[in-house]
Amino acid sequence: MAEANKILDIAVAEVKKLKKDHIIEVKALRNPPPASLDILGAMCYLLQDELKKKGQVGIKMKAVEGAIAKKTEDYLSTAALLLADP
């Protein structure tokens, strides 16, 4: 438990370093690198209560290009709701 709290404290300290310009930069990405999408996906899952407040229940879905009737999570457009007002 102590190790988890230590990691949490480090994460909180890093989040506090974020500036509005950083968020604007992420919002401007049309095709973010895979690592960024992983972070945005984690953010969407962790902040689902905030999504509900904005009228979005769950992660948005999008069609998989080249596949019939297959969908995948659209973390970028879902995260855009959370990043709308930094």
C-alpha cells in the first residue's frame, strides 16, 4: 500500500506540472501517437464520472476501417469532451 501511495504522489506531482498550453497541444493532434492514445484512454476510464456530467455515458465508439459491423473505442473524441475547457 505504501508503494502505491508513493506512486500516486508522484503522479499527482506530475499532473500539477501540466499547463494549459500542454492541453491545447494535445487537443490539436489529429492523429496522436499510440502512447498518447493509451494515456487518453486511461484518462477516459478514470474520469467517467466527469464524462457523465458532460452527458457522455461510456467511451464513444467508432467503426473500424475496412471491417463490417466492427467498432472500437474512440479515445480521442471522448477525451476531447474532457479537454474542452482546460
